Amino acid sequence: MAGRYLLGVACLLPLVTGCASLPTSGPTTGQVLKGSESGESTLTYQVIDITAQSLPSVAAQVTDDAGRMGNLAASPLPPRVDTIRKGDVLEIRIFEVGIGLFEPVAQAVSSAGGTPEASGQTITSRVREDGTIDIPYVGSVEAAGTYPEQLAAAIRTRLQRFSQSPEVLVTISESVENAVYVSGAVENPGRYSLSEARERVLDAIALAGGATSDITDVILRISRGDRIETARLSDVDLDSLANLVLLPGDRIQLLNQPMTYTVFGASEKVSQVPFQTRRLTLAEAIARAAGPSDARANPRGVFLFRLTPAESPEEPATPVAYRINMMRPESYFLAQMVEMQDKDVLLFANAPANLSSKLISMINQLLSPAITAATISNATR
């Protein structure tokens, strides 16, 4: 029986030299290092040990996004926002004293002592494509490009030929062009008119009912003319330049794009983990992934794979693998100083001994039925 067992083991010995081909959840630390040095990889990458002198930083990238959005503030603001434009709907209130054009039955004189009585009428009119409106007894009046008080003065001047002491008030009840458009992940998407309050980006989002997701998961995109800028909504503060004063025609879109990182290797499971916070450190990311597996991982080989953006948008990103040795106490301080970046990849490298354990387990699984059968056969003799 022992001879058969030894013969089976001898037949499996060639497998020992092929441990690297055994099923595994990811590369070992040695394989990652070899891939960066051998030049055999189709994608060249660099391995950098995380130290106090080589901490990767991503905070600047977030700041640049909000900063570029703030550059839109260079667009000149109109002196006033209540300019009458084509397509606007106007409410025109006309007040007259005595017998008026719009109140033919108005009482001219009171029975007590001849006190005149004032009357009023409201006319609603939409500005036509040629920029004019029509007023009874007045005719066509140029409206587009003027302000409400200017249009009111023009109408009043014309009415004075027909009416006694006319007074006119003009208000813009609906504006097509003097508005911004809010869409995407908001409660009430739509068109919102701008007022003399000079609404800003966060004001418009509030008018639309706010974002439907956590602001850390939302991308803010602003279109102004032929320019488009994006930033995380969580990076736009009340007093930041990115909280722009809105201009007519601006378009605001909120996109639900959570920041996530992915976990591979000797962990409890391969997973995509959301940040769920404005900032996430490497230490927090490792903890959320339940850390390296005690039974399978090499704690000296925790890797952060990152595509580092180039200084110029035309240049490709640089692939870098940052390594941290979790067996060193100072690494737990360093892990708190490293900020995670959207779409980072964490790899918990497999321990070399894990492959040997798998081989022994395979040998046991292959030989156990034969040993059991031999034992039963000997027992029945």
C-alpha cells in the first residue's frame, strides 16, 4: 500500500515545478516586480514603494476640475437680467383716470363732488419674432432689447393722446431666453428663469429640488456656449469660483457617477467598492475591503495600481503600481496620508506559500479515494 502511495506521489512530483500555473486569484509580489523589470509586459509600468518621500497625491486633480469650471466666470455678466427678449410673455398693466379707453363704463364723476375714479386693465402679450408687441389703440411697439420701464414709458407716451393721465407697468411673466436648463439627476428637471437676484449654480440646483444622489457620487457638468466643464458636485462650495453666476442659456447637468475602487487578489472577494465620502484614504480603502486574507495574502505586497494623468491632456496616462508593506508599523501612518482616486485598483498579492498549499491540497484530493479504497479492501480480506 505504501508503495502505491509513493508511486502516486512520484507521478505528481512534476507538478511541483509548475506551481506558478496553479489556479490563483492574482499574482504574487515577485510576479508584480518581475513584470515591471523584465520588459516582457505589453504595458510598461513602474513600481514605487510608498514612503514619506514618495506619497502619491490626487488632491490637485480635484482642485483643477473645480478651478477650470471657475474659469467660466471670466464670461462678462450682462448689466441687467431683465432685458426683454423675443418670445417673452409680458404683463402690461394700464391705469386710467376718468373715462378711459379700456374702461368705457368707468364712472367719470362721483355724485359727492366730482372726484375722478381710477381704473385698470391687464394685457398679456408675447414678444413676436420681429421683437414687437401690439397694444390696442397704440399699435405695434418695439419691445425686444428694452427694459420693462423703457417699454412702459413708450406705451404711456402713445396713450397720452387718447387717455387721461395714463400710467403703465410692465413685468416679464415668462422668459424663454433669460433662463437656465437643469437636467439629469435632480428632483425636478426643467427650465428656470433668472431673476435680479443673480442666481448661481447651487441656487439653480436647489430650485430644481436638489440632487437625487449623494453629492459625492454626482458629476456636475456646465455648458456655456461652446465650452463644457465638469467637476464633482461635492467640490463646489458656496464661496468657490465654480459656483458661477449663471448666464442666460447656461445648461446644468447632474450625472450619477459614484467614485469607486476595485479589489483583486487574496481578499475575501473581488469587489467594486464605492467611496461614499468626499475623501477616502488608502487605510480606509483597505479596511473596507476587509484587508488582505490571513490565509492567502502576503501583507508585504499590498499594491495600489493607478493611471497617473500626464501634465498635457494629449499625452497618455502613466501606469504606476504603489507598494506598501503592511508588516511595517509606519505603513499604517503612511496609508492614512494617501488619498484614493476614482477607479484605483487594490491588489492583495498572493503569498508564495499559498501555491504550495494548493498543490498539497490537490495531491490529497487525488490520492484520498485510492487510499480509502485500499483501506476498505484490506479490511475486507
